[in-house]
Amino acid sequence: MAASDHDSSCSCSTCSSGSFHYFDSNSKSTGKTKANILDNHEVDDEDLPETPVMKSMYARLEKEIGRCQHNNIQLLDFVHHVWGLDKSVGRQILSKPIPLDPYQLGMYTDGLRCGRFQDHFVVLADALVKAAVVELGDSNSDDVTTNVFWDAKARDKPIKHRDTDSNPVVFNLWKPTQPQELEPDWSVAKHIIEFKPVPDTKQTVQAGSSHPEPSIDAPKKGSTSTLKRSFDSVNDAGDEDGRAAKKARLIGDDIAPLKYSHLPSYASQALASTSRYWVTGLIFDSFKVTACYFDRFLVTSTTPFYFDENPERLALVLYAMAKCDRMHAGFDPRLHRQPYLSPQTTTGEPNCQQELPVKDIVGSFFQYPGSIDSVVSSQPALPVIFKVCEVIRRPYGLVGRGGAVYKVRLRLPSGALSEEALAYKLSWASKKRPSEIDIVRLLKERLPSESHVHFPDLIFTTSFTAEDLHLPWLRLGLNLTSDNHEERVQEGMLGRLYGKLWEVGSIENFKKVWLDCVECHFLALKMGKVLHRDLSENNLMIRVFGDGVVKGVLNDWDMAKLVGDQGKSLSESEQCTGTFPFMALDLLERETSPHWLRHDLESFFYILLWAAIHYNLAAKTRDEKVHPALEAWTTDLKSNTERKIQILSRRPIPVQMLYSCVKPEFADLVQEWIDPLRRLFMSAQDAYYITQEPSDSPLDEETYGGKLTFKTFMAAISVTPRTWGIPGFLDGED
């Protein structure tokens, strides 16, 4: 698992995406995410930059969540299943005459024209919640009165966001117990409230009438939406008796609630700031209100309503938000400020709903039921507890794997923390492919023991399904299909902490580590029947032993594919996978393709070239900015493809200019390994695409007619492959 000396922050892409400072969204780079570069390519989203402009950010989010969005959820169902409010209480609120203060409503309306309306909303919201408490005769209203709204704009204290400096947002929070905790962060936001930019005043109400009135309990019209429907339209809901609302409307009322909304990005930020299962919020579009839910599986939103005409609906929403406890707000119940240890909590699942969320994940504790053989004693089984010491990589994006990596120390039975730091990887893996946990175990079973040092060393693992975690959308009656939904499992892996490739200290160690990874990669395919498919500089790692010996470790097997004995062929076409800067040229040029060994070998070559231009081995550092010679690899699909075509062409000048950028430490490696490999890929592709005559028998595309294999790859760098003591290991690899 990965290691880093750099503490993470939400705006630093080294920590938020596992990549470089020059992928920082605040930089002048025009780097784009893989989500808006490749429509149908399944790529590793954890090593790429965020889009630096909001326009591109929305395009990315539209691609990411459009297929997975489910609209028109009934409001009562939402507040019940998501926030845990009893339906009978909800119906009681809806039946009460809860008015809006005319003066404050007027102030809110005036504020819409000048952009200063959020503070008036806060006053309205407080009054509505208190009115609901009075109408219900709620004697247990402490949890309501200890909720607060934080208007960053009114307080002139902007909330830092990695995609934009604008903050049209109000946080709903638990009232902090300490004055110094008054200023909130994304990590403690109970709910997020976004106010969409107000249109020009001439686009207000037409014909002087009011808004269309959607139904609360009308029959569902199908909650699942396509991409076009999700972002380009919202169907009108009828009145309670089924009659269509025949009222004038605001211009733009037919736009879906998440169109031009920042709330998905805010939700992504909140999910990344801590360990959390889901995030909820409200979108205010003038008087129109929509409640939304976001997690790593999908996005749901309620049928919109207009609070100036139906204040009791807003009272229902705000009261449910206030009564919502930590669990129903989506916070990970296994993350605590301090470990819970008592005879009642040895299961590792203490009753912690009254505990406030962790503001800073660094210094907090993960606690799981179970045990670790290496640390248990004769005492009764204790929960597995480890303290977070550093954030190595924050999750990125919204729907998807959302992988995070933390540097942790294990809590021993004595109460002390382990001297050795470990890595904890937490992600939402697709059920479509084998679990990374199972892949690593399988490799250890099938491969010779001397090779195990080159694969992740796992100490403790966890796995939870959506059902295990009681995710609320399971009870919303969504129309889930293979086209709009992908099943995922939350996987946790505690294992050895490894160093980064640029921290090897010398060119000799670098060559050894890179070669270890190449050889164990082929061993995994040959004997383990597993192809990695996602090679990048961040998963070629180092393990340093006490005597100073360095070995390479090939990490991150969550995109791996089982082949051969599982009845699958490497020749099966599928979505292209990989980390964008290091993806093989073939995979960049196609939407779907088989993923062959030669594609991963090409990624090894690109990693080698990348390192030669960016790594300072003696200093154990990596350049903070992408070198202009390879900047195209990190920007967009067209630029990446064209640059790699240049590198693999026979034109000498672009190649010479590229080699002139190589660091002095790597100068000899250009002649030893880099240029021979470049020529190997160039000649193999030429033989397949250019020199082959139409009358010739078609060459085998998997190996370009035998010209690009593990054997030819190793021969190009003049290295005799290890055979791991396996007779006939290289037979049939020509």
C-alpha cells in the first residue's frame, strides 16, 4: 500500500487523487479528468487532476452521475428512509397550518434580486423548525434546538472548495460543544444546502401567477431517469387528485434540479473529507426546493416543491434534517474520535449516535469487530482498532470506487500503538470483478513463496455490501437495472506501508524495483492467471529491508482480471482500463478493446520514461510540475494520443527533444532500456499496421505477430528473465 510524506488537503491533488501537485485544480493546468476524456473507458480515477473550471466540472459530473440518477422520489419516502423520520410524524407536519413570516419571506424575495438571501433563509428555516416543534408538541426537541445553520457568505468566512471559490452554500450542523469548533468544515456538514444563482429579474414569474404544485403522495411515475431526462427535464407532477397543475411557471422550471448545480461537487468534497457512506442536501432554485442524496452507487432526488406556497413541506424537510442522527446523516459508524473499549463494545460497533462526527480524520480511530492473529494474546478477542496518522490519498469523484488510503498505527492489546506504520485502503469496489482482497489471496496461493514479497502483504480485511451498511436507497423502490446501476462492496484492507517509486535513492535501486514489478507482473499472469490492467507510477512501490536491500512491490490489484482457468480470454473486448497518462496507445484510440499483456508492457515503458523526466532519485523526490515534454499525457484524450504517436514514430527530432529532457541520473538508462523499448514498440506496431501486405496472412494482434511478448520485451533491455524455479516457465512465450 502507498506511502507519502505529504499530508493531505482537499485542494492538494497529491493527497486528493494520489497524483502530483501539478494536477492541482488551482493551477493553470488545463488537465481534464478521465471521466470527461473517455466516454466508455473504465479508468482509474484516483491518479488524475480535477477540472479547473466549473464548466468542465459540470461536464464531468454529468457524465459521472447522469446514468445513475433517480428523480421524483416522494418526499415522505425520502425523509423516512433517508433521514429516519417516522412517516406518521411527517404526515402530521404536512397537515398543520405552518405559515411563513410575511416580513422574512419578503426579505428573502428582495434578497433574490441582490444576491443576499441566504441569511434571510436561515431566519425562515429556524422559524419553521420551531413551528414544527410546537405543532407536534415535541417534548424531546433537544436534538432540534442543537442544530444550527452556517451561512458562510453572511459570516464572510468562505468554505474552501477544491472546484470553485464561490460558496452559495449553507451548512446544517450539530451545534459544536467547544467554541473553537464553531467554524465548520466539509467533514462535519450534517447536510449541505445550495442556492442556485438567481436568473435575471426579467426571468421571474410570468403572468403574475404562482408555481406549479407537485404532489407529495401522488403515484410514482418511475423514479429512474436516463442521462437526458436527468439533466434536461423534470416532468410536472399532478395535484393530489391527479389533476395537472395549470399555473404559470418560472422560466427554466423544466430544468432538472441538478442541472447547473454545484451540489454534486459539494457532496463529493464532503465524502472525500472523512469516512462517510452518503451525503444529503437541498437545492434552492429561488422558491423551488429539491432534496438530494449522494453516495458511491447513485444519486436520488425528490419531486421539487415551492416553499412559498407549501411552507409545511419545507418545515417537514427541515425538521427531519434536524432530527436526523449521525447514522442517518451517512457518517461511518466505525470512525471515532477515541476508541471505544468496554465489555459492551468488544464487538467494535459501539452505540455512538450521540457522538459528533470527526472533524479531522487525522488523529481519529477506525474500529472494527474481529481480531488480528499477529497481535492477539490470551485476552478475550478485542476489536481491531487503528489510529489515522496521515492521509495518503483522498477519494476523488462521486459515483465510483472512491478509494482512500491512510497511514495508520495499530492499537495493541496493551493500549499502546504499534511502532510500525501500516496502510489502510478503503474503497467501493465493483461487484462485477473479483475483489482485490481475493485477487491478492489467490496470487499468494498460486505463486511460489519467494515471489510473495513482491505483492501486497495484507494483515486485516473487511467487506460490506449495501445491505450490510443499510444504505437508504435500498428501501426507496428504485427501478435499478444493469444500465443505471452497478453493485459495489466497501472493502477495507490493512497492510504493510510501502514507499514510492521515486524514493528508491539511486538508479541501481530504481532499475531493480522496476524490474521486480515487470517480472512479478508476468508471473501473476503466467502462473496466477491474473492480469493487472492498471499500471501507474503510484502502484510500482518499494519495500526497504533492515539491511538496506530494496525490493519492488506491485500494488493495487482492484482492476485486475482473472483469465484462463476462469473461462475468460484475454481476447474478450471490454471497456478500456488504465491510468490515463500511462495507458497504452491502443486503449486510448478505442472505446472497447481486449486488454492484452502487451498493453501493460507498454504502460511499464511509459512509467520508465515518465520517471526519467520527473524523478530526483538521490533526493528521493519527484518534480512538482509536469514537464512540458509530457504534459500532453495529462490533459485530454487527443493530446495524449498524438504525443504517444510522436514518441513511437520514426521521426527523430521529437524523440531527440524528448531525450534532452531526461534527468542526468537517467542518462545511461536511455541507451540501456528506454530507447530499445521505444524501438521495440515502434517496430512491432509498424509491422502490424504499416508493413503488412493485404495478401499476407493476418498477424496475431495480441502480440503483433509474436513481435511484442514478455520475451521480446526482456530481450530489448538485455535482461535474462527469472524463472522462479519453475520448469518450462518461459515455454510457449515466443
